[in-house]
Amino acid sequence: MFSYRICGIDAHSDIHLPGVDEPALPDATAQPVTIRRGVVPGAIAGAIAHGPNWHIAASECLIEVPDVARFHLSDGARITYAVACEAALADVPIFLLGTVFGMLLHQRERLVLHASAVAVDGPDGPRAVLFAGVSGAGKSTLAAALGARGFALVGDDMCALSLRPGASPLVHPDGRQLKLWHEAVIRLDLGERRQERVRPVLEKFYVAPSGAMTAPLPLGAIYVLREARTGMEPGIARANIVDAALLLRRNAYRPQMVRRLGQNASYFHAAAAIAGHAGIYTFTRKLGFKRMGAALDQLQEHWAQIGLAPAL
């Protein structure tokens, strides 16, 4: 058995989950998650929504990854997986840690964003700064580059938040290593930190961060990453409350699941709470490693402007 802490939740698994460094804690109060290989039903009763490879009921969910595995989630506490063939077993962890665990967090009605995050030290202590965006937007690469400047990693690819009345939401550390393409590893000079492949067929690797947080942090800001295309002005802009709500929902982890579970309203309410204690911004920039230094400088200057960190 293996024990981990993922997005603030303890998970006890019968399969090794590479790329997760943070162990479970003996004094955890939240209900843990168990991950076991076993029999996965072919259907669930009372399904309220379904897609080509998934079915959702009130407290259950079936997810199929063709030629890899089928997963059954129940009550936000148990994950059972059935492998398509032994050769596919090496591919199971990446889907467990992605779509499957994201769905489990939705079952627990957590706010879950498709984002990476780093810790920024400021006058009120460290706060989590999130970088959200579609796949390929540069979330992990930006977090890795900031790590080279001394900013500790909070989470990679998926961030779970919990709301607090009258206070900034808490961001729960993910306990994961970064997942970076081979080119990013080389360009950011992270070869010595490179670990095993994310999937045997991909040139994408787990990369140990230079530092990582283990305790939940108040949210400092959310940046939605956008590539500067023709007619788009590069820069950082704060979204108004309506746009912020839309951005937050669109950058939920698997937003179609949020909609199918009837949780859209929760993300609109969360946007209002975040707007009162932190900001939701768009960060429009031209992509490319040659521009990375300028992008990091721009971020740090913005953090000084909004009081998140001292001036450079």
C-alpha cells in the first residue's frame, strides 16, 4: 500500500502514483480516499448525465479511458479501477491523478481549477498565485520557471480551493512534481531534476521542484493565461466580476463535469468571494522561451503593484 496527500486529501492506494511526493498525514481530519484495483460495474443506476466515456449518478461516476482502464468513483471516497490489459497498467496513474481525481474532488464539491500554482511571500505571509488556462497555455512551464527564481511550488495542473467566510479562499498543496515536456526541461536547465516519464509513449517527464509547500495557503491571485494573437494587446488586466465568474467556470477542471453536476452556481459565488479578497486577471503574452524572462519580470512587477510582494 502507498499513502499520499493529494490536493489536501489523504489517499491510500494499491498502485504507486509517480510524481506525488507528499505523504499522507497521520492526524488528517478529512475523509481519506481509497484507490483499489477491482471489479468495475458496466453501468450505474440512476445516471443523471453521460457522455461517450463517462456516466454520472448522484454519488457515483464511471469513467473509461479506452485501451487503458475503467474507473468507478463512489461517494467521493473510493476509486476502483479495472485495467484493460497488463501492458496498460503503467498508464493508469496519470489518469488517476488527472481526470479521475478531479472528478472525485467535484463529488466532494470542492472548487477545482485547471491551474498550476506557486507561493509568493509578501507582507502578510505567503500566498498562492495560480496560473489557469487550457492545455498548452504554459501553466507548468511558468511555474517551473518561477521555481528557478525561488518560488515554491504549490500545485501543478490541478488546484483545489476551499472557501472561507470573510477570508481569502485556501489553496491546498497538491504534493505533485511538475510535468514538463522534454524541450521545457532542456530550455529551463532542469535535467538534473528530471524523473520518470509521465506516460511511456510521451516525451513528457516528472520534474522535482526546487521547493514545494505542504500547508494550505490563502489565495493571492489567479492569472488566466492567454497567447497574444493578432489584435490582442499583451499585458495583465483585472477582470470585472462578470468576466471573472465566466473565467473561473471556464477554467474549472473538466468544466463539462461542473455543468453536468449542477455546480455552475458554486463557481459564480466563488468568483465573487475571490474578487473580494484577491484578483482574477488575464495575462496575455507571446509564447516562447526567449520571452520567459520578460514574462516573469512582468509578473513580479505586478505582484508589487497589487501588494502581494515587495518591489524588485
